[in-house]
Amino acid sequence: MSPTVTVLGAGIVGICCALELQRRGYEVRLLDRRRPAEETSSGNAGVLSYSNITPLADPALWPRLPRLALNLDDDFLLHYPHALPLLPWFSRFLRRCRRGTFLRDGGEMDRLTHASVGLHREWIGQAGAEDLLNPVGVLKLYRSRDTFLRDRLERELLERCNVRHRLLDADEIYQFEPDLKRIFAQGVLIEDSISIRDPGELCRRYAQMFVDAGGRVERAAVQALRPAVEGWEIASDRGNSFSPRVVVCMGAWTPQLIAPLGYANPIAIERGYHTVFAPAEGARLARPFFDVDASYVMAPMRAGLRVTTGTNLTRSETRPDPRQLGRILPRVREAFPLADELMEEPWMGRRPTVPDTLPIIGAAPRHGNLWLAFAHSHMGLTLGPITGRLIANLISGTRQPFALDACDPARYL
């Protein structure tokens, strides 16, 4: 029997789409070239934060453009040989670096984030994944008061969206994390945010819920998607198959799959890297923190302290370039007492991002029985459950909890 829905891509977004569709009574097949969560979904900071609603297109970037363009700051690295094709993306991005646009896009992201973190809390219990949960909040830390003041529009957005947060002076920071080195002048505690001690394992447990309920997970490298009578032909390295309905959740690889159908590539690829350290003897970190001035996140994981980098814009398949990681590691050691690095090679992932930072969720504009769910930027883990619910609502004809215009694929495709 042919599946009534095939979901392409077994990262967190695809897993959540498959699980929600299954719960609506559809027979679902989840198809990927690798096992669930073996790509970008496993390598993030594990933060499900209500504060991650801030669009990347921030007016505060304008004074920094010369430094960013010259790759002088650690939070951004542009691969110049691949910059020319990104010029249309940059143009749309920079036009969004305005106060009103920032607050409007942030409000849309807040609706998605609040709904999705709530679903995560439900699903974590259903999946028996409470052992992965770290519910003690997330810190944003500033070495410089000037940097803290630069982020004032972000804090205004948090106020507008009723995101509970607490401003901390230097003494208060060290009451929460006494083993941090005393280099921070100001902080913000996002009180209700949670983090995950092993993001890949959380995704696998969600996938196991899908399988335990009768879902099919198949390994195949999807090569093409072709319209067929009353559905779609899916060509892969395992042969061709048919599905009446298809949801594409292939992240950075989505544009190359849908390009032959006449859809433009709307994304830039944010490369991200991480490595893992053991803490120095006797040192303990209770919650993730973002060192804003040094441009990294450190998060306590089951495997050790994971350190993640900022944005590296390049082509999807360019060879790894861990320069950002090398630049931040001395500053990481300035902030927290570390022992040995536990990874021989840094991990690398690809985060597909559109200029307004809002994911692409909805029906393909010019084809029936085809839905798209990708371009979640750095919020894929956080937004997986709400994306699955919204896609399942669209396919089943269920009323949506809120309007989806801001995520409509037609705005870019």
C-alpha cells in the first residue's frame, strides 16, 4: 500500500511533521538518506528559548556593517568566493533592518515559539525524555555595557511579547553560575526557557514514538520529485515510488529538490560548528549561556560542555572552515574553567535562513498535494513541533491556531 503522506527529511522538522500527521490518522512514511537527526538537528546548542524570537535583521547591524563585511567580528564570517550569488538575499535582508520590521517579525516568531515550546513540554513527557530536560533557564551575558546597550531593541521585543526575563548585574550573574570567571558586567536571565542535554537523542525519541505507533522510517537519498497523476513520483537511489501527498522538510537541501519545479532558492546557508570540552575539575555549569561579546554559546550536555559558533555564510557543500571556532576558543577559556577538548574534529551543520528569519511553512504555491517546511535558521529544534502541527492542520483541513501569512512560501517562491 502506498503511504498517504511521504515526509522527506528526518531532521526534527520532518520527524514532527510525520508524528503530527500520523496522529491525524494518516499513513506516513518518513524518508531520509541518513537515520533520524543525523544532520543539523543533532548539533545545536539544545536551547528551547522564548528569547530566540529576535530576527537576524536587526537595525543594530548598520553601524557594524564595515566590520562584518571585512570578517573582523567573531559572530559572522562570509566566504567571499560565494558572496556574489547571495547579493539578492543580502539586499532583502538589509531592507528588513528597521525597527518596525524587526518588532513585527519578532512578534510573528514569538507566536511560533510560545506554541512550540509548549508542545515540546508535552511531547517530552510522552516520549519519556524527561532525563534530557534542563529546566533552569538560559543566560545571555555581556562583557561590555556598550554591547548590552546595543541590544536594547531586543529587550523591548521581549517586553512586548511578555517574555519573562530578569536583568542581572555582575554580582547576580555569579549567584546563578558561581564557576564562571569574573569577566561579565551585565546579564539577562530568560527564566522560563529550557534546554536539552542531548538534542539528537530527543529527536530520536520523538522518531521512536512515530515508529512505535506504526510509522515507517526508510533510508533513501531523494534525487528528484516529479508530478504524477493524483500525487508525486519520488526518485531516489533505492528506486522510484509514488505518494499521493508529499511534505518536503529537507532543510538546506530543499531548494535543489524543488528547483526543477520552478521554485527559486530563497535561502542563505548559515554554517554552524561546535566542539565539546570537559569542565575543569570541580567546575560546574548549570545552564546554557550566550557570551554576546565573544559570539558563542556554551551549553551543558550529557557528553560535556558544547561550544557553538556564530554564522558562516557560504555554499552548502563547501568544505568545512572552522576559523570561527579557532578564533573564539581562547575567549571561551577566558569565561569558564575547561579541561580537555573531547572531540577530535569539530562538528559542522547547515542552517537554511531566509531574510526575515521566519520559516517557510505551507502549501507549495503552484503545485497541489505538496507542502514545504524548511528555512528554520537557528530555530529548527525549537520550532519543530509547531511546524508539524501547522502542516498537519493544512493537510487535514483543520483550523489553524493563528494566521500563517508570515510563513507563506509564496512570499519567496
